[in-house]
Amino acid sequence: MVHGLQVLAFTAPGATLFPHFIGEVFLSFIELSCTFLAEVHSGDTLYPALTITALEPRGDTGVVVTAATIHNQRGELVLSGQHKYLLRRTA
């Protein structure tokens, strides 16, 4: 069985195009939560996804909330959670 933190690492946005879109305005990664829903075993194929679910303006900054999910090769949801990022607002 694979440790849950190793599975969680698959939700890192660096493996997506997300950092290319927010690179100029990114300030910090401020929050993470997740639930481990099923076992992951060595050799499983994992399919992570980040989906923007909320934009929260806060003065000169804003928070982007993303849903983080991982499915395995059988289509089973093995992890569900969310990330929050603090971004600088642009004019």
C-alpha cells in the first residue's frame, strides 16, 4: 500500500499548467485539506485533477480555491480535497 502523503503529492499543481497561468501573481499556498477514500497500491495508475471552485477577492489580493481529486485506473475516487492559493490582484 502507498502512503497517503505520497498519493497527496500527485495533486501538486506543478504537474499542471496552473502555475503558468498564475506565476506572475502567485503569493503563497495557504491551505490544503484532503480525505483519503480508498487504498492505493504500487503499480496503480493515478489520475489527478485540480478544478477551480471559487474566487474570493480580498482587497489587493484574492484567494483561488481548487478542488483536488485523484481517481485510480478503475475510476475509483481515492482522494478528495481542496487547495487554496493567495494571489495578487491585477488591474
